[in-house]
Amino acid sequence: MLRFLLGMAIGYVLGAKAGTERYEQLRRSYQRVADHPAVQGAAGVVRARVEEAVNGGRHTADAGSNGHAR
């Protein structure tokens, strides 16, 4: 849902003819949301899970290449 809303905002900014004032208003709104502690916390959780999945996938692939049976 957040991606959709962000995409809508970006599309509006790129396609709007409202000018710099509207662009700045949207940019400030986005920055306020992006800097919110709850959003930062959620981003940290997502980042950690992605890193865990990536590192976990490498670990599993490495374990399979060292001759150990699964």
C-alpha cells in the first residue's frame, strides 16, 4: 500500500502542472513521513530481514558446497 501511495505521489509530481510550490509541498510531506520514528523503525526491521534472508541464503548455499549432507 505504501509503495502504491509513493508511486502515486511521484507520478503526480512528475506529471503535474501545479509547479514548484506543489512539488515542494509534496516533498516536505514525504520527508515528514520518511523521518517519522515509526517509519524509521519499520524500515530498520525490513532492512534487517532482507539482510538476514540474503545472508541466510548464502550460508545455505555455502553449507551445500562444503560436502555436508542436508
